[in-house]
Amino acid sequence: MIHENYHIHARKQETLLALENKRDESFWNGLYDRYERPVLTRHHVPIHWRFDLNKTTNPYFMERLGVNATFNPGAIYFEGAFYLVVRLEGVDRKSIFALAKSDNGIDQFRFTGHPLSWEDIEQEETNTYDMRLVQHEDGWIYGIYCSERKDPNSEVWDTSSAVAQAGLVRTKDLQSWERLPDIRTPSPQQRNVVLHPEWVDGQYAFYTRPQDGFISTGTGGGIAFSLCKNIEEAVITKEKVMDERRYHTITEVKNGQGAAPIKTEKGWIHLAHGVRNTAAGLRYVLYVFATSLKDPSQIIARPGGHFLAPYDDERTGDVSNVVFCNGAVVNEKNEVFIYYASSDTRIHVATTTVEKLVDYTFNTPEDPLRSHDCAKQRSNLILKNEELLNKEAF
């Protein structure tokens, strides 16, 4: 017998799922639009994924398998619809992957089917999260995610030390998934690995992040570019750092590739995250750079500063003052949908166009790296504008 409370809460949830997500008219920077509501939160997770509906076994209608957060989704535009592979974190701290679908990419996302699963070939794998989805020209959709397990070299009393590697799955329909062996690299730890969507010199190309420790990059220098011939047994032998960390910038602690790069007429546009340390802890923001169409490892444009940072209520959550993106898509109208999580708690969307993204990337000045030069850079802009304003006055 279904508990009567199910129908009460199902109606409330249906009201939430049907809400329109309007542009936030209080925000404007000319580059992208923000929206009033998150696109997904823990409250959007189906009730029957969380509660035992049987009144006999759950007389008080208690949440048996609670959800703590929905965040860091991979994204893909597939057969005319928008799909997110969401990091769904239970109250037990484990993350699982769940598929959500929307027709317009901005609101009314609904979780579908069951949590994603595949052959369990890594018995030491404890936690899985932050999948990057890429439709490769070989015909497969690949998902690369962080595969975390306890550090086998840690002391018995140490229950925190972990090892991260790049787990790899693939699909053709987003329903049936094949697990491939972990991607092997020269680095002790590997997170934020992204597959380039096209062949490079007849090989699969990857953006990696060399890392010595689970949290600290150590000698890892930034975002690296790598090649390998066989993705079914992916072994990377050389990681060439292409976008290095820099002192007193938004990437001084670490940086990593976000979503797969977007191909434009002027170059590949990359969305990445940068991390710096503050008195309140690590601050994560998103930034942009572009690489050459002929050589995706060569940076040709690097607009200064962050592209998107936590805003208003986005600053608070499980891990405050953080935005993170591992999913962005372009539809047939060249509209860009950037899915980002705020403070490891909820998922938002920002929308722009390929044309605006190109303008921003190639016409925004680089960070001059010194306060003295930054002051001169801003003064030059002010002088240029004052000239225009004075002309208009006459």
C-alpha cells in the first residue's frame, strides 16, 4: 500500500519541476545571462529515489536514502534535447551519476530511469564524480570521471588519504554504458581529464592535470595536453603543460580543464576552473582561453581574470565560494549553455552565444600580471572612453 504522504509531496514536487526559469534581470555584463533559479537541486530528485513508498515498511514516510546535493554535471546536446549526467551525492557522502533531461536546457529538467551503472571492473573504486561528456568523431560518446579510492600506501590510522584516477566509460545512446580501463598517465594522481572531440594527428587527444597529491598539485604545472592511440587501453606517456599555474592570479593554486572545448572559426574555446587561496579557504572561479585549430595544445588567446564567479546566494553551500563547470553545450542555433555548480550544492545555467564567446575571448586583454601594469591598462581604457564621451558632448 502506497503511503498517502507520497501523493501530497509528489504534487508539491511537480509544482517545482514545472516552474519557469527566467533570466535574472538584475545581472548584466554583456557576455552571458544568469537565471533566477538553479536548474537542479536535491529537491528535484524523484521522491521514489529517496523514500520507501510502502506504508507498512515506512509508516512515518521517512527519507530512507537521503540526497545531500546535486552538482558538477557533464552535459551533452543529444537528439534535440539537453542531457546532464549529474553528480548526485547521498547523505552517506557517496556520489553516483544520474541522468536528467530538459527540452529547452534552462528549466524543467527531470531525472530519468535509474542511476547510471556499468560493469564494476575497479573493485578499489570508492567514489565517482564530475563526469565530462564528449561526443567524439569516432561515433562514441565518452564520459571521463574522477575515480577515487583510498590511498593503499597510507597508514592504518589515516582514513582520509585518497588516490584519484581518470575513469572512462562510453555509450551511444546515454542508456547502455561500457566501462573501459582507467586512463593511465605518468602522474601519481589525475583529475579533471577531458577528451578532445576530434582526432589530432590520427590519435585521441586529452587535456589532463598532472598532480602529485589528491588535493595539492605539487609539481603539477597546470592543464596539460596529451595523445594516445588506443582509447580502449588508454595509456598516456607524455603530458605537455599548455596552460600553467601563475603566481598571484586566479590559477595560482591549481587549474583544470572544465568542459570539452568549443570549436569556432577562430579557434577552440576552453572553459576551465582556476583556484586561489584566501583567508576563507580555496576560491574556485571559471576562466576562458583559446587554442589553435591547427594545434589544440597552442594557446592563442587568454582573456584576463575570471569569466564567471560565485554570485550572491551562489557563494553559500557545502563548500562555499566555489563555482565549478564540467559541462557546456552548443545547440543548432549556436547558443551556448554553460552548466555550473555553486558551492558544491546545486546546478545553474548561464547562456550566451558562440559569437559573444569569441568576442570575449579574442578582444578582452590579458592579465598583465603586475598591479602597476594593471593600473596602466585600466587608465588606457578610461582615457579612450573619455575621448569618446568628450566628442559626444560636443
